[in-house]
Amino acid sequence: MTIEINNESTIEVDEARVQRLAAFALEELRLHRKSELAIQFIDEKAMEVLHIQWMDEPGPTDVLSFPMDELRPGTEGEQTPPGLLGDVVICPQVAAKQAATAGHETIQEILLLTTHGILHLVGFDHAEPDDEAEMFGLQKSILEKFYAAEIGTA
């Protein structure tokens, strides 16, 4: 899998850990090994511009996803075809504020937002209660398995 990470923000991000999580999430979703994903970290002003442009909402947001090939998760017996997943754009400043409110580290919030963004790229949404339950349940499962794997390799 090709996972490109670009940090244009003024906040330092553990890109290696984000890379490991993204690869883990793509494996969990049974996406083809030749799938491509881009993750970009940007500051609040740049995120606000995107938020207004694409969501018509003021202020910066935490994460935006821009799907490309509309890939969907694979199944137990079959991966998706190779393709370009799209871009996940994260604002570390907003993530830091949310992490402080939630009582955990900024990297944990960034990993959660990365997972959330990837799920949006493969068609998950949380507009309806049933969809929200499915998406957030899968998000939680991926993160729990990732943290368990990280501990096991430490």
C-alpha cells in the first residue's frame, strides 16, 4: 500500500505511527495492497478554507475526507480492486483541543481522526443513527486492535 503523509502544519505529528495505523486500518478493511492513500496535516486557517469550500460551514474542523475511486471494504474472501482511496486532511490544532477535552494525548486524537477519515473514504457515514453506530463501532474496533498490536510489538 502506498500511504503518503504530508505535514504542512506547525504541529509536530508522529508520522510513523500514523503511517502504521493507516496501513493497519487498510488491512482490516481488506483493501488491495496496491491501494493509495494520502494524509495531510494542515493548520486551522487552511482547514477553515476547506471547511467553508466543501461543507459550507464556518471555522476549522478536525478532519475532512476526499474520496477518489469510491472503493469499498473487501470481504473475508475478496479484497477490493487496487485504486486511489483519496485524501484525509487533519487539523492537528483542532485535534489537540479535542484531545484536551477528552482527556487523552493529541496523538490518540490524530489516530482516531485518521481512522475516521479512512472510513469515510470507503463509504461509511454517520448521518443516520444506525450508520453512526456501525461506523463508530468499526472505528473503535480498528483502534483497539491497532493499540493491542502496538503493545504486542513494543
